[in-house]
Amino acid sequence: MKNNKNVVYDFTQTPNQPLAIMSAPLARKLLQIMVDHLSGATARDIIADFMMSLQSGGDANLEHVLSTAIAFVEERTLIDNVVAENWDAYKVEPVVKTEPKKNF
């Protein structure tokens, strides 16, 4: 039996976002389903959805507009990376801790 290393992908953009942990194959499958569903959307549909999201805040303040725009860009980038099978864009490298050198 092969010794398989755990593969971790981090799709969050900021440390304050909630994090869901699932197997990499399941994450890939779910993302591929999302991309397949969205890939048929026209540019007009995409922008119309974005504009509706911007307007959903009523008297939208700057924070709402910025967070909506950032989410839109993150989603489009994610779709582009999934289509290109660029999983390395989200791969988390293990952190190697070293012991501090002791001066005697």
C-alpha cells in the first residue's frame, strides 16, 4: 500500500473567512460541478447577477460594494483555475518548524 500524503487546498482569501475541510477529490468534484453549471452562462447573465448582488444591500455602503466585488473576482478566478485544472493555485505547503539554535 502506498503512503499517500494529505493534500490541502485553501480556497479562502482572508484569515477571517470560515474554513471547510473535506477531501481534495470531493472538493475538486464539487468545484467541477459548479464550473460546469456556470460555464454556460453568458457574460450578460454573469454581469446581471453581479449587479443584482450589488443592489441587494439596499442603500449599499462601501463595505457591501467592496465585499461583493471581491467575492465576484474570487469566484471568477476560481472558475478560471478549475477550468485550467490549476489546483496548485490553492495548494497549501506544509510549514516546517525549526528549533532555534542554542548559543552556549
